[in-house]
Amino acid sequence: MDLQNYKPYLVKFQSLIALILLCIGISLLSDRFLTMENGWNVMRQISVNICISVGITLVVITAGIDLSVGSILALSGAVAAGLIKDGIALESANLYIGFTVTGAVLGALVTGTVLGTFNGWVITRFKVPPFVATLAMLTIARGLTLLYTKGFPISGLGDNFAYLGTGWLFGIPVPVWIAGCVVLFAIVVMTKTRLGRYIYAIGGNESAARLSGINITKVKIIVYGFAGLLAGVGGVLVTSRLNSAQPNAGINYELDAIAAVVIGGTSLSGGRGKIMGTVLGAIIIGVLNNGLVLLNVSPFWQQVVKGAVILLAVIIDKSNAKNR
């Protein structure tokens, strides 16, 4: 059997093959892995990462990066919790504005979108490298979260809000429905719209895209704004699942998201990647996290394993790019 004939298929389906092998390995080591309860638990947990990863996928396809999504997630979740719990009090005008769950969720999404859009504006207006701009936003948003919460959790948000993170709809967890809608929307954008073609064009060759008349600034601002929006969605899901906004929420979430994007086959050089690849990557990260917990692996070793997986994924990506 000539392996060279099968190599293109192995490369194309490498994420799926890795997921199958990982599931087989963990199921052999733990009899709790292949249970319905654990399966839904994994899906509920990875829903947040899927939302964040989809946004980062678009950013990476433009040859950018976003390190701030974890902090934006935390601030967005805190804003939602604060609006539900305390509303907005304007003492000088003797005015109090209360918020419903819908209003609080919109507040969180607006917060994430504004911060993400600001990232895109800084990157395009001042030519700041995405790594630096989003690293700065990571610190800024984390600081704003601590200021907003005063360093304490905001709890007791009510059953209606908790339903978004813990409820079920037609036998499927609500977060899974939300993540599915995000994925479907992103697939349509990337495959059926002019914006999707522009995103791929910018990542493939920005100079050529500019000469073709594509408004690079506008597209990048939209992409980073969308990443911020989805970080806001993640913030709502995390906060509602815990029924509490934690000041330290979202720490290292950007690492899991970037890992999902890279494992899913999106090139860090830009111009290449698919949403479903990222979804597979997020599932792999989620299954890996779940398996390590079921096997009682030390949290310190879990970090080592995930770091090694990310490094291996990047090496494979570079190897595949070289072969192409």
C-alpha cells in the first residue's frame, strides 16, 4: 500500500483522525468517558470555546491574532451581571435604570463588540502589531473588570439568566444551541458573502487585496469587532453557567481558543482556514481537558500537555505549508 496516495487525505482529515484516536484512548483508560452525561458535559463546556474560537479564526485568517478575548469575556460577563444585579444608578439625576435579562445580555454584547472594534481601530489606524494591541487590551479589560467588580464576585443573578448557561431546549443544552448558531452564521459569512472573500484575500496577500480595491481597514475592524462580540457571548455563557461573575473569569481562555484554531488547520500565516476545522479543534481541546480530569492528571501537568499539543499543531501546520 502506497502511503503517498493517502497522504492528502490524511492531511485533510488529520483533526478528525486525532479526535477519534483521542476518544478511543481516553475511553480505554476511563469507563466514565463514554457516557451520555459526560458527553453533554463536554459539549456544554466547549460551547464557550467554540464561540471564542470562531471569532479568532476570522482574525487569524486575516494574518492577525487576538490575545484579549479572555479578558473581554470577563468584562462582558461582569457587565451583564452588574446590570441585572444593580442596574445603572445616576444619583445626580436621582435616576435608576433597571435591566431585564435581555437588556443585560445586550449590554454584555455591546461591551465585547466595542472593545473588539477598538482593537481593530488601533491596529489599522496606528499600524500597531495585532499581538501588541491585543496584549494591551488583555491588560486593560482585566483591569476594568477588577474595577467594575471591585475584586468581588457578582452573584445571585436569578434563574432566568442562569437558564442561558444551564438550561435545556429540546433535549440539548442551551449553550450548545447558541454555539451552533454562531458556527452556522460564521460559515455563511465565510463561504457565501463578499466579506468572507475579502477576509481570505487579506490574509492571503494584503497588498494585492488593497490593490484590488478592498477596504482593508474596514474589514479588519469588522473582524476584530466580531471577535469581541463572540467573546461577549462567551462571557454571558460563563457567567450564567456559574450564576456569578468572577473577576478572574476567562484567564487563559485565549490560549485554548488559539489552540483550537491552530489544531483545526487555520494557518497562522493567514489566508487559509475553515470554521468547521476550528470546531473540531475546540472539540479536541475539550475532550483532552475532560479526559485529563477524568484520569486525575495534575492541573500542572494538564498545562504541560496542552502546551505540547499546541506546539505539535503549529509544527504540523508549518510542515504542511512547506509541502504545499
